[in-house]
Amino acid sequence: MIVRGKHRWWHFFTHPGAVLVAPAFILYTAFFVYPAAMAFYVSLTRWSGFSPVRTFIGLDNFRELYHESLYWRAVSNNFIFMFGAGAAIFFFALLFAAALSNRNFPGRRFFKTMLFAPYVVSIVAIAVLWTFVYDPNWGLLNSMLSFFARFLVRLGLLSPDRAQVGVLWLGSWGMAMPSLSAVMVWAGIGFYVILLMAGIDRIPDDLYEAARIDGANEKQSFFHITLPLLRDVLVIAISIHIIGALKQFGLIWAMTRGTNYTHTMETYMYDVAFEPRTMSFRMGYGTAMTVVLFFMVILLTFTFNIIMRKAEVEY
């Protein structure tokens, strides 16, 4: 800030506004800017995280990262959560939000509460619950499948030797990611339903009334009024989902401890940096992953917002 006239640039620091902003600026610098700058530096070193010695190795961590297949598998898992689970979340969120925004919908308050309840539950509690559901030996899901298989055997529609059900929901390549995505949808959909309902509630009723007078049905009103006017809310909701999908950690770690086929970027980063199984701590290499994740979050959210950018919706 340059002040013209008799004042000099250092007078900015004695301005009442600067004095008010200073505490927040100091805290922000101390707890965000400085750690972020240190993370960039650590990513260029070979460091265990415990030794006072850091060996500067330049971009070697990033080169190793580029050639590591397990890391790219973790990245692909994040994108499965982003696009696969995201598509299901927003499909059902729009469906439920449109239905529950109708004040004549029976049991409206009950269903709103039931949808939002999983979102306020601890992610670890959700992980424990669904681990019991997915247990291959005595889990609820396999028990139900076994009961159904025995029923088919009694009807003669299934041979007894094929009635043994023991699906490895979290222990096989083909089932682990869909199973975890289903938990993500169940746990997170309530937040997006409430967010979209808030957007729908601020759309003037006059528009729907005019559409009904013109002969539009509910489906046409949804696609030509509700959905276009929810654009700004959807942009915010999808941006939140993108960031959450890229930073997915708690649910995956609590349910699977991060395996070769369920690792995300953050679980693999934790595994590499702290390595509880082999005790081979690689803080520099793990921090390089955080730097890549940082730029990935910025790039994807910025690109998405640029693509979806539009003049503010006016009613």
C-alpha cells in the first residue's frame, strides 16, 4: 500500500486498520504460511522427521513419486471417489432435495433428519459400523446373502454347493472401492441434501406458479427452473466434494488401514511418512505427496470454477 503526500509506506503499520488486522495476520502467518513454506522445503529433502539432519536432494522425491505405481493407484482411487461416489451423491441429493422441498411431502421432517443424521456422526463410528456390515464371516450383508441363497436352494433354483456366500467386500480389488464408495454416499449425502434444499427454498414460488399456469409439469419445472437456478449452489457443493474426495483419509484408514487397492493419496502419504508396519520413516517423501496434493486441489477446484463460472443468477 503506497500513501501519497507527506505520508510514507511505513505509516501503514500505524494505521488503526492495520493494528486491528495484525493479530489475525500474525496467527495466519504462524500457523499456515510458515508451515506451508516449510512443507515445500521439506519436500526437497531426505528426512525421517525425527533426525535434526535434513539432506537436500532437490526434486528427487518428485521424480520417485512420478515413477511409483502404488502412488498412481492411490490417485486413481481418489478420482473414483470424486467421480463415482460424486455422481451417486449428487444424483440422490438432487432427487431427495427436490422431493423434500415439497411442503406436502409426507414425513418430510423425519426423512430430513434421517438423511442428515449420518453426517453428524463421527467418521470413526461410521467406519466401525460398516466394518461390521462388510465382515466376510458374520457381517450383516453376507448373512443376508446367505439367507437368500439358502432360500433359493429350498426352491431348487440354486445348487447347495453354490449357496456358501463369503464375499470379501473390503478385501478384494473388484469390491473394495465400490463398497467404500457406498459408505461415502451414505455418510455424506445428508449434507448436500440440506445444502441443495437451502438453494431451492430461496427460489421464488412465483416462478413455479407461472410455470404451472403455462402448463408445465413437475418434471419440466425441475429441469427448467430448479436446476438452472441451483447452478451457483451446485458449484459450491461440487467444489466441496472435489476437495473432500482428494483429501479422503479417515474413513479409508479406519476401515481398511490403507491396502494396496484401497490407498488414497492421504492414507498412502501417512503410510510412507510414518510407516507403522516397517518403521521406515520418510517424511520428506511423504511431504512431497502433500505438495502435489496441494497443487492438485487448487488446480481442480480453480479449473472447475472457471468452467462453471457464470454471471450471478437473478430472479
